Amino acid sequence: MSNFWPFVIAGLTTGSLYGLAAMGLVLTYKTSGIFNFAHGAIAAGAAYIFFELHTRNDVPWPLAALIVIFVVAPIGGILTERIARGLADAPPSAKIVATVGLLLMVSGAATAIFGAAAINFPQFLPVRTYRFGGVNLGVDQMIAMAIALVSAIALYSFFRFSKTGVAMRGVVDNPDLLDLAGTSPARVRTQAWMIGSAFAALSGILLAPSTGLDAILLTLLVVQAFGAAAVGAFTSLPMTYVGGLVVGVGGALATKYVVDVPNLAGFPPSLPFIVLFAVLLLMPKGRFVESGRKRLARERATMAPKVAWAGRALVVIGLVAAPQLVGTRLPVYSNALIFILIFLSLRLLVQTSGQVSLCHAAFAAVGAVALSHLAGGVGLPWPVALLGAGLAAVPVGAAVAVPAIRLSGVYLALATFGFGILMQRVAYPTGLMFGGGGFRTVPRPHFAGINPQSDTAFYYVALVVAVAAGALVVVLQRTRLALLLRALADSPTALATHGTSTNLLRVFVFCLSAFLAGIGGGLIGAGTTAVQAVAGFGPFESLIWLTVLVIAGRSPIRGALTAAFLLSVAPAYLGSGFAEHQTIVFGLVALVAAVASSGRYDLQSRLSTTTDRTAYRVAGPGRLRQRAADGPFVGPIAARTQEALGRG
């Protein structure tokens, strides 16, 4: 039994900190309805500021900790609450992208200031050890567990018994009633965000000595608190803390058993996401469901048809002539063409059907590996192997569709994000994927006399595939299926009431999206001739892709072109300075775009309302009464559903 205690102690230490971070996350989610994907980035930013104060400027660590936890973190909480307030009427994807944008800004700023390399974070707590029952227990471990436990008890007591805590519970149940009682809901939410940010900062400071200062690593480490929050069903603070202990101890004990099984090395750090995935799937159906998305603007062209077609013709001519115009930057344009497929596939999920996917990079990774196996290993003709790469991603898309049947909104985003991390840590190292070396060689096109060494030939292959994918999406937009997908986004309940299987629609759109992403992943591998598991297919790539897609707008084809240009082409022309700050820029623009999509700030929605008022003034009430007499008025959701079901 003594062999287990060192693992249990280590697990209790890290689990306490996971529970601490998760309690702050649950508090802000309960009071605002915004799930803060930047919670880990706030913890990482706090650790960097503490390091700057204590290690580099010799501020005593208690004073440095007080400054970070009680001054810097609350200020960050106030700013974050202002952002959350602007997202009150935004669709679920915009709420996710806003906090992802904040994550990119904080992690990008930390990398730009302190560098990308990990920095040693010296332990500031006492490091003496004492032996209890044959087990060494460090003073730093005891202090960390004590701080976490006392903080958890204090937060629960505050939330349960204090006047402000009661108000925080009230703002969750009925903010309007709270406002009538004379307490400002906005002020209560601000206080909750200040406390949540302080808990994130405290967990980041206590975790940093064991990980070092690495913005991405520390952010992902705190992200493991998502599993603890799931154990608490994103509502219960005590169960959230217990969930942190369960996740920490379970992960530590798992390391004891997988040490002799290299293929399972990724299991212990993946346990929080296994817990997250399992809880989301095993909870009673309907427990983790958000309402349908709010469609603020119809997806229609705003330009005159002739102007639109002229613009499309110019784009096509430019793409065809690009090899003769761009010189040595041709691989950049080839990469942009490939990402048109990625963004077209992601748009089908997010903007057409209202499903949120944060594991899209995993679909692309499966496609890249499948092309390596089929074209390089099996020896299939390259076009057939590329088609097979897309088909290989379809079962993965179907597997991800299973949580989509039970979940929606932020809960679906969390499930797919956890799935993406599980793929990276558990599936990628296997021989079927990237193997122990972490990379795969992928052959370039070599059919019909195409020179595999020619960048120009590969560019035109990518162009043909991108045009074919664009044509498929355009045709799809004109079918009854597209109307059903839009109705699925607006109101699955209304669609199901009319007898349409919403589950079948979800599975289909995930499979189609995975198919296109798999082909895109195969082209990514063929373009570089070698792909790595750690570069290009991680969970953060999925976050960035969704962020860029939201920035690019809602137009089906133009949005995909714009997103591909922003991600691939623009950095090549803006120099190394922009490349170093690219994540900051993307994060800031994503934050602005997400807040702008809210009904409070949406210009297109206001223009539509203004147009309706103008029509009333011009036509007069008599004409509107006649219009009402012509037939019953139906809302946009019901109209779209009836249109979809009536078109055969």
C-alpha cells in the first residue's frame, strides 16, 4: 500500500489546484452564462506577472502574490465581465470565439514578451520534506493543498451565506427580480468575475513551479480543470472541488500503471478530458443543452448580381494566374487553397447547421495520415488515395456526432475540444497515426504525368480540389438539405415536430464536414511532404481556425476565401513582426467580431429593423393590414422549417 501513497499525495496536490481553478470557472459560468475558455490563459498570465515581480524584481513573494491575486486579477475580471455583458445576445459560437480570442491575446502577449521557450519558475514556497508513514511529504505540497482547501471552503461559505453570495445565486435564477429588489445584476456579475479571475490567478501561481513558465503548457494544464467542472455539472462548487481531487488522484495513479506501456503514456494527462467527455455523454439527455442559435442576419449577397459575378470572375482569373504572379510565395498560396477546404467544411458545421466543433484539426490529421498510408504504403493511385483520406475521416466525424445528438452550444464545444485533446494525446502517438517519431511522410501528386517536385503542378491540383469543394457547397446551399440544416440551427425542436430526424441531420453534417476536412488534411501533408503531430493538428489549431472563420464573415464562399487569405497569405506579406504577434492580432479581431455579432451591436440587425420601420412609414398601416390578410404571418424559424419541409 505504501507504493500508492506518493502518487496519491501528488494527485491530491495537483487535484486541489484543479479544483481551485474549476471553482472559479464554474462561478463565472453560473452567474454570466459565458464559459470562459480563456480561464487557463488568465492563470498563465498571472504566473508570468508573479514571475516578473518576484523573480526579476525581487518583490517578496507574499506581496507579489497579493498584488497579482487581489489587484491584477480583479481588474482582469472587471474587463472580462464587460466583454461578457456585450455577448449577452450573441449566438453560442460567438461566445466561444470571444473567450478563445481572449485566450489567444493573453498567451500571444506572454509569448511575445517572455519568448516562446519555457522559463524555469523557481519554487517560492518552502521545500523542506517530512516523512509520514514512510512517505515523504513536501511543505510546498502541504501549503498548496491547504490554500486550495481553505479557498474552496471560503468560496462555498461566501456563496452560500453572504448577502453578495445570495445575490449571485439570485442573478442565476432571476436577474430581473434581483434588479427589482434594488441589487444591480451587472454589479453582482462583475464581483463574480473578479473572484473567478482571482481563483484562476492563484491556481496559475501555485501550478507554475511544477511546469515552468510556458504559456501554452500552463494554459492547457489549467484547461484540465474542465473535467473537474464537469463532475460538478458546471453548477455545484463543492462537487467541482471534489472533481478536481478525483481527476488529480486518478491521473497520478494512472502514471504508476502505464509506465511499462509506452502506448498508454498519453492516458494520465488525458484523464481529465476522458472524465469531461464521459460526464457530458452519460448525464441524462437534455441536461446539457442550450437553446438554438440566434440568427441575426440572413446569409444573402449584399452586392448587385452583376457586380458579384464580376468579382468572382476576377478571383478565378487571379487564382489561375497566381503561379505566374507570386514567384517564390507560391507554396503560401497553395496552402491557402487547401485551407479553403478546411474553412468550407468548418462553416457547414458552425454557420450553416449551428453545431460547434473544436476538434476539426483531428479530422485533418486523420486525412493526412490516411493519405500517407494509402498512397505511400498501400500504393493506391494518388487521386483515389486522396478520396480515401476524406472517407477515412468520416467515421471519426460520425463518432463526434454522437455527443452532438445529446449536447449543444458550449457543452458540445467542450465535448469536441476534449475529443481533440484525446486524439492528440492518445491516438496520435500510435502506429496507426503518427507513431513514436511523431511524423508521417506524405507523397505529392504523381499521376497523369504530374511532376511531384513541381510546386506549380501541386498548386493547380489544390486549385482543382478547392474549386470542386466550393462547387459542392454552392450546390448544397441550393438544396432542401441546406434549408433543413439552417432550420436545425434555428430550432431543432421545431424541425423534429415536423417529423424530420434531427439526429440523422447532425450525423450527416458532421460526416460531410469531416470528409472535406480529411481531404484538406491530406493536401496539407502532400504540400509539406511530411506532417508532425505537434505542429498543425493540435487542439489550439482548431481554436484558431474557428476564430479566423468568425472574423471572415458569414458568406459561404467569400468567407472561406477570406479566412484562408487571413490565415495563410497575409502573414507572408506582413513580415516577421506580424508573424510574432499574429495570435494577438487574431485574438483581438476575434474578440471584436464576436462582440459585434451580438444583437446589441449587430449593425445588419439594426439596419433590418430600420428598413422595416421605413417600409411601415412608406406603405402605411393599411397596406400592412392587407399583407396580414393575405396569409398568416410566420416567424423566420417557422418559415425556414416549413420551406425546408415543403421543398421536395
